[in-house]
Amino acid sequence: MQKISDILKKFDSDEDKYISFEFQKYGYELAKELGDLKNKSLYIKLAKTNSRGFLETARNFVKDAYQVKSRPRLFMWKLAQLKEEAKLKKSK
């Protein structure tokens, strides 16, 4: 978890002029990191609707992966797996 002052220090008013909320910035940075800027709206929606813990775990999984063909695909697979595990734990 980051302090709001740290986030504001990184804020670039020219690049981020259309970003109003923190989840938008997080989703954009996630899309940039995965190399999937054409689908940045998907990552913004994921940042808005999903737990940040799930997103960070999936992001770190992709970062640690070796010789990945498709980083976005691996990210989505891991995110779905994490959600399913949480669903199973909740039902028990």
C-alpha cells in the first residue's frame, strides 16, 4: 500500500491529464507493464472492480515468470485462478 503523497509525486500532469481516480492510474500502469496498451480500458475496469491484492499477486506472478509468450494472457489466467481459489475458500 502506498501513501497518497507518494502517488501524487509520481503524477505527471501532461501524461495523466485524463486520469481522475487512482484506479485509473493503476489500470493504465498495469496495461503499460504488461505491454497491452490497446486494452487499457480492460485493466482500468479490473482495477476498479477487483481486489488490489488479487491484481498485485497476478502482476507479481507475471513479473517472475520466465519466457512468457503472452504476458496479458498469463495475467488473466492467474487472476481467474486466484478468484476461483477465493471462491472455494469462501464456500467451505
